[in-house]
Amino acid sequence: MKPIENKCMLITYADSMGGNLKELEKVLDTYFSEEIRGVHILPFYPSSGDRGFAVINYDEADPKFGSFGDIRRLSEKYFLAADFMLNHISIRSAEFRDYMEKGDASKYRDMFIHWEEFWPEGEPTKKDLQVLYSRKPGGPKREFTLDNGEKVNLWCTFFEEQVDINPHNIETQRYYERNLQRIASLVPMIRFDAFAYASKVPGTSCFFVEPEIWDVLDISTKPLQKTHTAMLAEIHEEYRIQKKLARRGHYVYDFALPLILLHGLEFGRTDRLLHWLSICPHNQVTTLDTHDGIGVVDAAGLMTEEEIDAISTIVRDRYVREFTKLPEELQARDSFWASRIRTGSGKEKIYQLSGTFFSAMNEDEDAYLLARLVQLFTPGIPQIYYVGLLAGKNDFSCLERGEGGREVNRHNYTEEEIRTRIQAPFLQRLYGLMRFRNSCEAFDGSFTASGGEGTITMRWENGGTAAELSADFRTKEYRVTETKAGKTRTI
């Protein structure tokens, strides 16, 4: 198993670059062996929905993707990351089915969060609902019917195939230990999906509630201590939460960078980026795009609400402009362009923007290349979504197949599509810069950033080696240099 490195990392579904794990390995070995050094494989276990995130069990890989043997073989070539759903489980899982069948006699009964038992008065008050951080208009609950006909309301934060679990329950903790140890035998990094939703306290937002969240962290990371497996928490919220986790030594995501860069390159500004670079954690995984789209709430506190609204509107209008070109029967199937959330303050706001990062940038190759270059120079491990690696455009053909709008950013590529797409000159330039990022020892040293009036200089120094990016966000021009043994060359 290869250890974690400060190199370029891909994030992809098991079947999105070729069709399965063996074909993914072939694509990486053939086309990206020098550009990609790490791979986060999105859930490859048996699942009942949400494109893998409603995990039935972690005992094996889904046979349609391959086997744990395929994962182990990949782990000898690339450092790997895998997901664990800390907050929820599939309703098709053995544990949930046992509860449905046996009811109160099931040992897993209290693994699930009963809505009426959670609230002191049996139901949330109006104030409770107002402060609740909720993804659903009616609140995070769902009614289930036990096999004996009894109806129960259980906490369900996300989709219909998922049900939340209680981290303080002994059976949940056994579930954590058993499955986390299995995953840790395959990969050096495990992402805790929906981590912040696992802290639930009546009268609060039930999202990253302190100090309870630290108890959840201790419970969930305990199984990883023997193997020294790294934990990466998946949290979409403002940057202070990420910094709290980073101070405790854990990897965190830089989900703020995408919107900051979209705004900066659109309006020719670097001030917000420079501020973020001066305070961001360095033990982070940087992103520009994800399987869920482009984060918006993550930039709160680093951009004004007016700035966030301005760039969100521009990205939305670009998406809608494409969408409205579709036949009316396809438009009627799904007009998803952004997800919304009601925060603890009771205010509803945009949570994430749909679509690919390349389409969000109006398919401007120069701007896109500069955005990726800034990501490569930003402190942290640069993680590149597979669609972004190929500068993919919004794929509305998913609507023709009867899939939801979330799939617009999840096109599955054949090897032939990949072979053709990588010939684009601006992508060849990107891949050359990725190879430089992986090979230059300066990126393991110290970092500084300076600039103003739409310009930025990002510099890494390590011993006698330096790497520097100088860029102008107004013209999209840039220069990358490496200085070694007193000699400077342009990359």
C-alpha cells in the first residue's frame, strides 16, 4: 500500500473512466501514470442508491466494479482514499432489515434515531425547526413501516435509500470498528462522508455541534489508530470549521477555493484569494470541482454575500442558457441547477451549484488552465475530479436516460473518449504542469503569496529549489518558473 504523498490526486467513480476498476487502472497506467499519483475512488461497495453513497455493506467491492483485489493492486501504484458513510446506512443493509423484521426486539433498534424519542417533547418546536440545518423542506425524517405493521419515524438527512445512525450507540460503534478496520486494510486515507451531520442535539442546528462533534470524532477515529490511517472529513460549510479540524491534525477540504477562483477570474480580482492563502490550513486537500458540483456555502466569510450572489448568478445563467436549449420534454424532467439548504439561522441559501467547473467558466480554456494552475500552487494535496481532468462540459444527455440533474456533472468516459479528449492543447499544457507539480521538490517546502490589483505571485521554496507562479487575473496571462542550483527555467 503506497503512503499518502503531496502529489496530484484524482477523484473518480469506479466506473467513470473505462467502466470498472480494471479499466480505470488501465486508463491511469496508459495516459496519466506521471500526472496522477493518488486516487480517491468514490464508493465502490454494494449500494442501493445515491450513486454508491447508500452502502449496503463494506464486506466486498460491488462485483460490477471488480474486487478488493483490484483495489489492492491499484494501491501498489497509487496512494488511495475511500469513503465511509459515518452518518448513514442503506435501508437495504442487514442491520436495518433486522430492525424492520424484529422491531423492538432487534439489537439494532437503537442504532437508528427515532424522531419522537429524540425531541424532549416528542416533536420539535417551531424554534427547533427554525434553527435546524436541513436539506429537506419538511425536516430530516421519514416514516417506515415495520414488518409487524407498526409505523416509526426515523431521522433521515439525505435520500430515501439512506437512514441516519446514532454514533453513540454500541452497535453503531461496533459497525464503525468492523468496517473501518476493513477499509483501512486497503487504503491509507478514509473520507468521512457527511461528518458534520453526525452530531445531533435537540435545540441546535444538529450540524457540527460542539462539543458533541469532538466526541463523535473520538469514537469514529478510534478504529483507525492502530493502522495510523488518515481521516479526511467531508464538510461543506464556512472555513472556520475546517480550521478547527486542521488544528487537531486531520486533513480537511479546501472547498472555498472554487468559488473564490470563479469570482476572481470573472472580475479580475486576486484580493479574496490572497487573503485565503494567508490563512488557509496547509494540511488540506484542494478542489475545484466535486461529484456534487461547486460549493457555495464554503466561501462564506471569505467573500461578501454580494460577491457570492454575483458569481452564483453568472454560473446559474450559463447553466440555464444551456439547459433551455434542450427540447421541452427534457427540460420538464429536471431543472436542477443548484441545491439549497436552510441553515441554523433559519435562512435558506444556495448550497452548491450544479454543472462542471469548465462549463461554469464558460468553457474559457485560458481561465480554466489558470484556475488549475493556482490549485496546483495552493497549499495542500491537489485533488482533481475526473470530469475536471478532462475539462468536461455539462452533459445533459443524462436527462434522456431518465437520470436526475445531478448527473450532468458525472459523465462516464470510455477509453476512446479519454484518448481523444486528452489531445486538446490546453489539456496537454495542464498535464505538463501536473507532472511538474509532482516532480518539483519545492512544493514540500515553505509557501508565500503576494500581489494586488488583479495580480498574484505564489512561491514555494525548499532548500536550493524554488517554484513560482506569476499571474494576472485580468488578462489570464501567467508564468511558471523553477529555480534550481542558481539557474532559472520557464516551465
